[in-house]
Amino acid sequence: MASIQFDDVTKVFEDGTEAVSDLELSVADHELLVIVGPSGCGKTTALRMVAGLEEITYGEIKIAEKVVNDLTPKERDIAMVFQNYALYPNMTVRENLAFGLSQHKMPKAEVNKRVDETAKALEIDDLVDRKPKQLSGGQRQRVAMGRAIVRHPQAYLMDEPLSNLDAKLRVQMRGEIHELQRRLGVTTLYVTHDQVEAMTMGDRVAVMRAGRLQQVDAPQALYDDPVNEFVAGFIGSPAINLLKATLERNGEKLRVGFGPNRLPVDAAVANAHPALAGYTGRSIILGIRPEDFADAALQPNAPGEARLDVDVTLVEPLGSEMLVHFLVAGERLPSSAAEESVDDGTLQLGAGEGRAKLTARVSPRSGIKSGQPAQLVVDTSRLYFFDPDTRQRV
């Protein structure tokens, strides 16, 4: 097995577009690292440079600590899984799995052994005599995975392999891929635009934006401690609520105001982020994740200063939770991630008249109803703050 290392890697296309800029990133031996980001962020270009399908403009890529810039794809000993399966339609499943091994002049007995082991591991051993057109989407993806696994490469490269599957099958397959990768222990670089896929599969997740790496960390650390507003807005579903706010001093304590509302800044937050004190009397971006609201009716002991009066516009019961869309006095701000994902002018932020449209994730036992006023409690120990100019976390 092998590590993968990007050392100051840049890719500039002939038209001058800089698709990847100064990328410093490592994938450890046996690790599954996911690169995630919006369309056009450079994630697939980075993957293709590792595969040898795109030339590197500057920098070095190493596989197993060996510089591979000038090696052909065949010489790199990696296997790639594409989103379109890339199966040979005139070959059976067995022939598809065996094709790469046969090209390397491997003895027939070893080829058959590997094909049988791989088909059994992927639970497609009863499909080996079928052709791709006779398979479902999930079965085709298993064959595509098998064609990579059977080679026993140094590393796997996966380019949005689940994007052509329906939602239910995608959930099933991401679990299977993750379990299989852990069992095989093969270094894997996985690219997706789906942040839920990234969070549930990756040992670590790297977030890219406009060709630049924003942050790389374990999934939960990335969610809890985003370095900037883009990462905070991209990771999390529903997305974080962002509000135009002002930081104020209330005696010895800080509080944050938006519209007529005032929320105390928890002492633990202020102590963990001492730079906040420098924003007293200044504008700041306040972030509140949907799950950090709660129905006040279910929390009778919550402090009054942490409560917000809201007008509920829509309730979405999801069984294990309930999404509440509501209006509150204040001004909502679009996240950078949302702006880049929606470029046709259809992004809706609020209802005008100084009211912001936000989303809360609350207990399904809540009695909140659509079209009625409600009171929500904010967990003030979970507030996020961002500089309004740099959009970096304060």
C-alpha cells in the first residue's frame, strides 16, 4: 500500500484557467480521504493529476514517496473508479473483471482466483456470466469497483462513483464502499460534491473552493470547528444560518444583536475565542446551526435571554426530527457556498421588511405548527462568529 502526497501542486489549463492552486495535501497509507467542494472547485482535476490523466503545471505528486509526475498512468499502479462505470458492454462481468489482469500477462489460474475472490467479496459472484446491460445501476457499480479491487493496486482513485445512483442505493453503496475500504486497507482518494457522502465516508475530509484547499480534518472536527464561513456553510445539512449582527458588551459579558434580538455570548465561547472582544461595537457575522435551536415549550428551564420569538412558515416532519422554517427579525446573509452553488439569481434569503428566513432542526415531539408563532431557544454555547470582510472564523 502507499501514501499519496501533493507538494505545492498547481494546474493551469491552456486558456489560462488555474484549476488547482498550490495544493498541499497528503493521504496516509490505508486512509480514505475525501475531497469535497462545489462544481468547478478543482477536486476532479486534482484526482486526474494523481491518475496521470492531467499534466501537472507546477509542483510534485508522490505515490509511495516516489515522484510520479513523468510516469504514465499504467506505471503509477493505481486503479480508478469513474462515475459512469466505464464497463465494456460486449464483455461479461467475469471478462470485465479479468480484463486488466489479462493485459498484464497474469497466469490464467491467478486471474480466475482473483476474479472469484473479488466477485464473492462484492456479492456479485452470481452475476459473473451476465453482461452490463443485464445489471442494475448498483450491480454495475459493484463491477466497476471489482475491476479496481481485483488488480491489488497501491491506491484507489474514485471520481464521484455514486452520482448516477438513486438516493436509496447511494446510501447503501456508500456504506458498502466504506466497509470494503476498511477491510482491504487500501489507500483511497475519493472525490464528491456531496458533503453528506464526504462526512459519512471519509477518515478525513478536504474542502476545496476555487482551486484552493480550505481545510482538511476529521469529519466531526470539520463540522464543529470550520476555519471560515465557506466551510461552515458547505458542511452541514440543512446549512448553517448566517445573520448580519453586532457584538456588544453587556457589563462584563458579551452579547450579539441582530434586529431587535439580543443573545448572550456564552463564557466558554468568549474564552475559547479571545479575538471576539476586539469586535465589540463592530459588525460581525453570526452563525447558528439548525440543530442548535430547540422548541422553548420543551425546555421550560431555558433562560429567557436565549429565547427568540419567531413566526413559523413551514414544518417538515421527518420522523426522527422536525425541520422548522421560520421568520425572525434581522437580516440573513447568504453563505459563500450557497452563492457558488446557485448562480442563476434564484437564491432566496428572507421575506423583506427586516425579517430573516431561517431553519431549525427540533425534536419530533415538538408541538410547533406551520403558520403559527412560536418561541425557540438558542444554544448560546454553540454560536459561530465570522469576520464580515475576510469571512474567516473569529
